[in-house]
Amino acid sequence: MKKSVTIIILLLIVIVFGGSMYYLYSKNAEDPIVYETETPSKQTIVKKAVATGSILPLEEVLIKPNISGVIEEIYVEGGDYVKSGDLLAKIKVVPNLSALNDAKNAIDEAKINLNDQKRNYERQLTLFSKGVISKTDMERAEVSYDQAKQAYGAANKRYDIVQTGTTSGLSSAANTMIRATVSGMVLEVPVEVGNQVIEANNFNEGTTIAAIADVDKMIFEGKVDESEVGKIKEDLPLEITVGAIENKVFDAVLDYIAPKGKEENGAIQFEIKGTLTKHDTTFIRAGLSANASIILARADSVLAVKEALIQFDDDTKKPFVEVETSNQKFERRDVELGVSDGIHVEVKSGVTPDDKVKVWNAIEEEPTN
């Protein structure tokens, strides 16, 4: 019994010893790791935050009628340039039957009163010529007659306004001719001939006849995530790219950051605006989608390495690289970092352009069959 146990133990010892020897042999048979190196290079590094949005006019004016009616004629279309005062459209007034009837009754009442005051005036004039009444009574009758004539004229004008929208001697405050109030390009005309429109008043914003804007003054309006809003500030430069305009970058300046965010799809978004500074004649259509790169920091022609080459001390968390001193021999160099764009990082001190920096985390390629 004891002899068999001894044999088993000896066999186990032999197996373990043999396995250890085979492992050591395999390790010695492996090729030694050869680290590649890269040298620092001159780079222009730009740290950016990206916002999505669209291009809009700085000021867009909506032209609305000051009288209700039906569009009779339209004289402009989208894309036309107009000056302040140019005719845009003409409205035909469709009178309200109740208001028209009230205005007609007012004329009849004013006419009856006018005839009565006229008879009284003529009677008083006859009596005054015979010396029966005083001059004061005569003047009082004359004033009443003049007031009756004024009321009759006002009733007729009121009737004209209700029926046609205007009257002789009336200013353009209530006019069927719709004119531009500013100069610029007509962005859209959302109405057609025959459409009914409503006047702008205290209870209704009115129907838009046309939208006019100065297309030479455009802004970028977009949104940034709450994770980025703390990094940006007003007056930072923007680089605007418009999807519909290839190979063009438009400069802008960030001039507005919303003080309050809004939740969209579970994330808080903050509105931003930037004024474009156009230096060429490229026409940017209002409403085009665009992306804005907010330049947070920039370093031109600085010594840089790939960010993947940077290592960090486990204890101090300070950055360092390993620089080759001889064939596959490396030494640690502490470095001072600057601007990073996520790919390259500026190295302010610690390495020179001639140093060979160790690629310590190279990805091994899988063997192909």
C-alpha cells in the first residue's frame, strides 16, 4: 500500500517538474518583444467642441396686414430683393355684413340729423335777419349744423372703410396695399391669391404675407450638450461648415449662450448663437443645416506626440514617456503637456524633435490564415 502511494507521489513530482521545464523552454523559445518608436513632430492642434444647428437671418421681419380680407394680387416671390416701401400684395376687403349694416344705418341716422339741423339753421338765420333772435342763438344753430355735417361725413367714411378697407383722405394706416417695411430679400410668401388673411391686432398676431431679411447678415443658431457648455464662453471663434456647401468653412463669433437649458431626448441642451463674418460672395440660404466647431484652444506649429504614447505614473498621476537611449533601451522622461485634440497633444517640455518615443501599447496584428 505504502509502495503504491510513493509511486504516485513520484509520478506527480515528475509531471510537475516536466511541465515547469517545458514552460521555461517555451518562454525562452519566444521572440523577444521589439518596441517600435515614433519621433515628435510639429503639429497645429485645435481643441474643439461641436454644436449642430442651422443658418438663419440675423433679423427676419414678418409682414402682416392691418386689415382683414382676401389676397387679390401678389407682386413678389421668394428670392426677390425689395426696398422699404415696395409693394408686396394687394388685399380685397370682404366686408362683414353686420358691420356693413351698422355703418349704413349710421349714415341714415346722420342724414336725418343733418336735415333737421339744416332746417333749424335756416329758420334761425331768417329770424336773426329780422332781429328776432340774438347773435349767440344764431351761432349756436350754426355750430349744430356744422357738427351734423361732420357726423354725416364721418359716417360715410366709416361705411367706405368697412366696405373697401380705405377711404379718400385717410392715411395708409388702414390700407389694402401691403408694402415692405424693410429692405432685403423675400425669404418666403406663405400666402396665395384667394387666401383669406387676418389683420394684426391686440388679440391676433395676424396672417404673414411675406418674410423679409437681410441675407448678408446671417447667424448660426444651434445647441450644445450640458457636458460641453461649461467649456465655452462668449466671443470664442467658430468654424461653420454647411452640409450643402462643400469645401467651405465660414468664420463666426460666439455671441450668445442660453442661461437656461432645455431637455431634449433625455439630455439638457443649451442654445447658442454666433454671427457669421462673410468675406466672399457665397450665398447661404436661410435654414440650411450646419455644424459649428467652437475653438476652445489652439496651438500653432508646436512640438507634439500622439496622445497614445503618453503614460501616467500610478502614484503621482503625472505624465511621462519612455525615450530610447540605445537599441531597445528606454528611459523615463517626465513631460509637460499642453493643448490636446484627442489624437495629438502638445509637449511643452521633456522631449526634443530628435527623440524616439516608445510605442508602449501597440496593437498586435492577428495572424492571417
